[in-house]
Amino acid sequence: MDLDKIGKFIALNRKNKGLTQEQLAEKLGVTNKTVSRWETGKYMPDLSLLKPLSEELGITLNELLSGEKIEEQKIVENMEKNIINTIDYSNKKVENEHKKISIILMILGAIISISALTIFDKESSWCSIYSIIGIIIFVMGLVRELKKFKKIQKVVIGVVLFIGIFGIFYIADYFGVKTNNRPPIYNYKIETTFRETKEIAYYSLFYNVYRINADTTNEYYVIDEKKEYNFDTMPITPFNRNKSGIDNILKYQNKYVGDNSNTGNLISNLPLSEYGYVFEIDSNNLGLTIDYHITDWYINDEMYVERALVYNSVALFSLIDNLQYVTYNFTGNSYTIKREKVQELYPNYSNINENGINKDNFNIYLENKMNDDVFIKDIFNKLFV
């Protein structure tokens, strides 16, 4: 069907009738813009308007569809041709409308999924719900275009596509949890408990995430890929374990306290650094003085200062081989600790530093002791008082 030819034929006969585009549009109940699109060959009139249009132009329906006057002997021949062309055009129009709807569904689904991940709080269930709804809508739009398949086949393909796309989102979410220290978006259950601090567990399909010291400056996440922990067995410290734990601070191990850059990095990853500090190295006596920008009693809820000083002292003497003493200055008090005192009085210090630092023993004999109030009171008095 030659739309350009038909359009010019409509324009010619409209002018022959002495009608403007606006007048013809008014008679047919359309806009003059619609008539203009017909005449420029951009659109074909709707099937419901073909007969009224031909009558207004004083031509036959057969001539309208042919885009030219038809001799009497060719009427039947052209009629058959026009019917076939009209059917083809109608089918293509329906197909195009079908494709438009499919594309709209895919775009809408993608927008809903992406918006859900960027707008909603990652801990909100609406984030996962809307992203899943978006995936479903996207898959529906995609499956609509699979014309060669039967309904059952389309359903199966749709399920496979949903699982595949959801799998991509799930993997992306997992890497987001690993790299950004955040709760998983796709979780089926959330539990909260209050012990030493607020702890939250997020249960996902293939792994769990524990948020320890939630809503505090020492908040940290533990990704339990083996699902081996629960609230009772989860390794919990009052500090940010991802920052102050041995897995991170071990990279700052050094033989000499005189390495300013390395020592500064180590101190900045230990507890109390969150309040700001400056440090000074005593190269002659192999000592270290750390001035914290805070008053010790001001931050000492739940014996936080005592826990931090014990932890920092054992960690510093373990990681800096020639360090002999550390002085911690606050605006309220000052505390000094020597290596020989820690070696002599801290239980299992030798096991922590067995053939170099033993990470498992570090966690057992130091990290895991930080929540033991009786132990902290006793060892602090021995080491610092």
C-alpha cells in the first residue's frame, strides 16, 4: 500500500471539492493535523474512516485505497488487490501496536527496577518488592514478542528469563554488600536483638549478613557466606571489626616504630581514632605518644576507653616489633603502658605472637575478650593503674 500516493490523491480530491484541511477534518471528526498527516503519507486513515472519507471526497473506496482513479474494466482487479493490501496494512498496524506495548512494558519494568534500587532505602522491603515487580513487567514485555512459541513455551521461557535477570540483580546486590558494607536488598527475613549493642541479622537465600553495633560510630558488617553463625556465636566486638580487626590492621605490621606513615595508618585504624588524634614518635626511647582530641570520661560508656586502651596496646606491641612504650593522652587523663608489662601480665600474649602474629589466637585471646566486663576491669587495673 503506497501511503505517499494515497496521501497525494486525498489532497487532490479535497482541493477539487473546494475543502480546506480544517473543513474536511471537521466533517470527519478529526483534527486538521490528522488530515495533514494523511496527505503527506505519514499515516493511513483508520479503517472506520475510509468509507466516510471516500464519500466526502466523492470517490470510491476502491479508488481511495488505490490512490488513483480506476477505469471500469479494472475495478474488480484493483478491488482484490486493495483488499489484500488493506489486510496487510491492518496486520502490520496491529503488529506495530503490539510491539509498542511490549517496548513500553520493557521500559517501564526497567525504570521501576532501577528506581527501586536508587530511591528506596536498601533496608526497606519496598526496595526488593518493586525491583522484582519491575523485572516481572520487563519479562512480560519481552515474552510478548516471542510469536513463534506456544503459550506454555512462553511461560517456561518467561520463568527462565525472570530467574536469569533476578540472578544478575542478586549477584550485583551481593557485590554491593561486599564492597560497600550495607544490608542486602534481597532478604527474606530481618531480626534485631539488643545485647551489648544493637545487632541486626539479614537472612538472604545463599548468605546472611550481620550488622553489629548498629547505628553507632563502630558499626560493622559480617557476611556469613557459610551460614555458620547466629546471634550467640557471631564474633562481636565493641569496635568496628572491619576497620580494627586483625585481618585489616595486619597489613600495617612493621619492625620499626620510626616508620611514620605506617604507624599513622595503624593508629588511624585502631579504636579511638574516630575522635581525632595526633601522634609523636620518640626515636631515642622507641616510644609512641598519641594525643586524642577527646576527654576520656566523656566517651567512657560501657567502659569503652578501657576496652580500647587494652586492645590498642596489645595490637601496637604485636604489630610494631621494636616499640617499647605507648602513652595515650586525653584532655582529662594520661595513660602509659610498657611492652614488658603487657608481655608479663596480658594472658596468652605469647600465644597471640606465636611465630609471628597468629590471627586465630588474636581473635580468641584479644578480640573476643573485649566484651568480657570482668576481664576488662581486671586487666586494665593490672596494666594501667
